[in-house]
Amino acid sequence: MDNLLWDRKLIKSLFDFDYKWEVYTPPKDRKFGYYVLPILYNNKFIARVEPVIDKKENTLIIKNWWWEGSVKKSDMMIKSIKECLINFKKYLNANDIKYIKDLTSRCS
């Protein structure tokens, strides 16, 4: 975990972004998911992603995606996000990326 996110009050005051890593939260109490990461674009947290690795298929699966309410999506933003996910796939040595839902249509 990035130590920037350790101070949740600071993140809220600087970025107006509420973030909680829900790994240790009981499933029934989770707002998003087990391992959901924030997405930073330019100087703003714009979304949350739930990535999962399918070890059998060696595939990065984008299981869920949540846009923050005030985000205005653009083609450039979507392109940049997809490029970052490709880099994440490479970092994980995964063979492919599978999107459960299209990022452009996934809202809240």
C-alpha cells in the first residue's frame, strides 16, 4: 500500500476522497470490495478499481470499476487509464487483461 493513503483524514482534506482499504473489513460491511485501489488522474482521485489475477489463465481481471461522482470522462482519460492498466498487467507478468464491464460505461 502506498503510504500516501495511510492518513485517511489527510486524503479527505486534500482531495475530498474517502478511502478505506477493505481487506480486513467483513464482506457484509464492505462498501466496494476486498482489494479495491484508487485511481489518480492528473491531480484528482477519479475512480476505484478491483483488480483480480486469474492465476490459472495468468490474466489480470478488472472485476469492478467505480467512477467518483464528479468525474467527467474523456477519451484521453480512458486511453490513459487503459495504458496504465496495460503497464500494471506487464508489472504482474500477466498475459492478458479481461474487463468485466467497459470502463467507459461503468458509473458509480
